[in-house]
Amino acid sequence: MEVILIITNFPDKASALMLAQKLMESRLAACVNILAESTSVYRWQGKTETIDEIPIFIKTLAEQYAAVEKIIKAMHPYELPEVIAVPVKTGLPAYMQWIADEVANHS
């Protein structure tokens, strides 16, 4: 079982919390970190944009990526939300097993 970290951003804390609650209720993630507001600077449709966003880290298994992506897209107000999955190559073995147990046993 491959552990992954999915990174996304939401425009406000309330919507970030709603996403986290949905993922936890669905047992698609072992843990969701909602970070402090940050400023994102990016190019969109030929213009440089600067906005405040709430970064979100989702710890799950690679086999759950499609389901997590679907929920993010359904709940996200952006036309093109950031959804990036990063493979976790190594980690504290007991923590990695906890993620696997929390997601795999309930999917």
C-alpha cells in the first residue's frame, strides 16, 4: 500500500473544514491538516493573481486518490483547483501503518 500526501488549497477555512469532515466521514483519509492562511501568487488566464488561501494536506493511500480528487472537485469553487499527489517514500513505520489501517480497512 502506497501512502500519498494530497495537497490542495481552499479559499477559506470554513470550506477547508467541510472538505476535511467529508473526507474523514468517508474514511478516505487518515488525517487532514488545515494550515494557516497563506498568500498564493500565480498566473491565470494571462494575468498574475495574488490571493489568500488555506493550504490542506491530506494523508491517504494511492488507491484512494481518484475518490479524494472527485470530492475536492465537487466541493471546490475554483474552475481549476490545485490537486497534487506526492508519494511518501518513507516515514515512521508505525505512522505509515496507521495511515494504511485507517484508510484501507474502511474503504
